[in-house]
Amino acid sequence: MLEHASRAADAVLEAAPDAIVGVDSGGRILLMNAQAERLFGYAATS
């Protein structure tokens, strides 16, 4: 169930027309979608 929810959340994140960046309380980037990669010029794996 949790794996399915995670895949669904990933699909929504990537399908979103807007840039989405998730950060933790220390300001570290935890996730970003492809639109954010294009907007900021950085790959999520960087």
C-alpha cells in the first residue's frame, strides 16, 4: 500500500505543470520535479 502511494505521489509530482521543490527544516532540498529542474537549471540528482 505504501509503495503504491509513493508511486502515485511521484506521478502527481511529475505531472504538475508548476515547479515543485520540497525542503526540510534545515533548508535542504529533499525533492524537486522536472519543471523545477528546468526552471532552476539543476538536476534533482545534483
